[in-house]
Amino acid sequence: MNDVQRFPLRDIIRDPKCQPRVKPLDNDHVEDLRTAKANGAKFPPVVIYREQFSLGKYNLYLSEGFHRFEVYDLDAEEYIEAEVRDGTLDDAIVNAMASNCNHGLKRTSGDLKKAIVTLIEMKSDWSDRRIADHVHASHSYVSQIHRDLTPDDDRPEPKVKVCSDGVERNVVKPKPSPAKVKPKVEPNPAPVKPSLPPVERATTVEAAAMKAEATLGDGFDWPSWNKHFGGLVRLVGEAAKQAGIHNGDEHRAAMNAADAIRKFCVAALSKPRGN
């Protein structure tokens, strides 16, 4: 059995690619769960996948339990119980596509189709039957969706062949490889200034937070505080925008900067104003 631990909600990344439903959250279902929780109901732990990105540091991806997580988030709970599995974001996505087959809020036909399409696109080495078994669907339904996703020009042409046992069978006639087209070279393209990679952006935000936090010592230097606070707000805005794609580094940067802002607000309300 996988390990069950308590984790801070803020440390768990809700990547939208792990959401197996067409409509991510059903508000009525969330309210029903909140009422049940208030009446003492106990929920099974959510499922998260833990991916190590450096020594002692991990990304935690929510794979199952989006509605339960939302309940704890709305109730301002700090921690939630989670079943921990080691794996990547892709592992979390693949597992999520099989969730709610036999429990939880019933899947719609759209939810099932989304799960099948996701696996067809992610797992090119999986057969239609394996995908069907994974999402608890019929093999014929998966094959039909697979055919619908394949353009007519890319479908192999059937060819009748007499096999060694004397029986005629349709076999796949491979299509000829397309002619190679020499890429067109554009003369002297204008250079594009690259944006900072996520890790550098995260480091920039954290460094600004530490510099600004240093102004919270004795005396509370308001001009210095305002200078660093303004820069931090700008940087956390960029980090929060990038965190919309749920990148692990940006997620942590936004959270660290948010903590710094919270400390600034507490200090501003509790210390006398200086010169």
C-alpha cells in the first residue's frame, strides 16, 4: 500500500493537465462534500505524485481528488491527507485519466472521451485495448475515437494478401514516405530577447523578497521598504502569471513572494511609522 501523509495544501500543484473532466469542478458536488465534511464525514486521502527535481526538493502533483481538495481549500484547511506515489507529471496525468471509474462523481461521456483522447496522444505505444482497460471503456469505443483522430490521408491502405495458411486477410500497405522539403532560410532574422527561464525567475523573486524583508528590522526604514516592496510586487506578478501554467519553480517563487508580502503587511500594521 502506498504511503499516506499530511501535506500543506499550498505545496500541492493542481496542474490542469491532470484534470480528467471536461468541466473541472462541479460546484454543487463541492457544496455537498462541504456539508458532509461539516457533519463529520471522513474523506479518503487524495492522490499525489512526488517528483524530485533537486536534492531533498520535490514537486507534488495532485492526480486524484480535485473536488476534495477544493473543499479543504474553501474551508481554509492548512493540511490534507494524501496518498503519495513516486512519479513524474506524466505519471500523474495517466493515473488521473482512470480516476472516477467506480467511485466519486460519475463521469460524463465527455469526460470519458477526454481521458481516451489524452491517452491516445500521450501513449503512442499503448494499444487501443490497453487504453480501454485503463479507462474502463469498451475496446470498440476507443478504436472508433482513435480512427476519428486520424486524418484520412494518414490512414494505411488495406491490401488483400493470401497468408501462409491459405486464408485471404487484409494487411496494411505502408504509405510511401513524403518527399523531403528543404527548409526555407530567412535572411538575418531579428533576434528575439529570451525571457528568464523558470529557475532564474524564481531566484530573482526570492532574492527580491529577501532584500525587502531585510528592511523589516529595527527602525523600519519606510523609503527603503517602499522601494523594495514595489519591485517585489512587480516580480511576484510575473511569477504568478507564469504559475498559471503550474510550473513547479514558478509555483514556489509565487508562494515565497506571497509570504514576504504577508510579512510586510503585518509589519506595517504593527510598527510605528519612521521618517
